[in-house]
Amino acid sequence: KQWYQRRVAITAGGGRYTKHARDISQTPWPLQDGHIITDNVEDVICKPLKVAFGADEAKMHSAGREDIDVRMLGNGRPFYIQLNNVRIFPTQQLLDKLREEVNKASQHVKCFQLTPVSKAESDVVK
């Protein structure tokens, strides 16, 4: 008998991020020797949200991409976070706390305007 786990994906929140260093990739970056650069924007932002909401997975979706050797300054790049199988649903109060946590955890990645995002808003980022 086969069992199938039901996966429920929600958009936890979105906002804008800035990247202040040239050696941080936007997503985990595989190297030729099989190692992965783990200092990246996606992990800095997603890990605290994944833990706080008890999610099985977290994925960052952003409007566009930048190379690893460039900074992302100005008003920042729009993004949203998709979480799979959350145990706690996002509130603005919790998102504010997590934004502060993200900003304290990294001197190179800053998150702005982390707010709940509707399906229509997430479609704009895609």
C-alpha cells in the first residue's frame, strides 16, 4: 500500500532585499568540485522563516537575477517566500520579527518591507 503526503504550499511573505557584498550568490551556488556556496541571499532570508513557521521547505522567488559578483543596492529586488507544509501561519507581527532577525543575522543581506503577499502579488514577481 502506498502512502502519499499532501503538500500544501503557501506564500509566507514578500518584500525587497538588498545585497551589499560581491561574493554572495542569490541562491545556493554549486561549484565544479561538488561543493555548494552556502552564503547566499535565499538561505539568509528563508532559513528563519522555515524554522518559525515549521515548514518542510522554503523557496525564494525573486524578480530577476543578479550575478554573484555584483551588489544589489537601491530600493532592492522584489521577492516572495514560498513555504511547504507550514505548521504556523504567517502574521504581520511575526513577519516583522523575522525581518529584524534576518537583518541582524547578516551584514551583507538586508530585507525590507516583509509583508504577507497575495497570490496576485506573487504572480507579478514571477
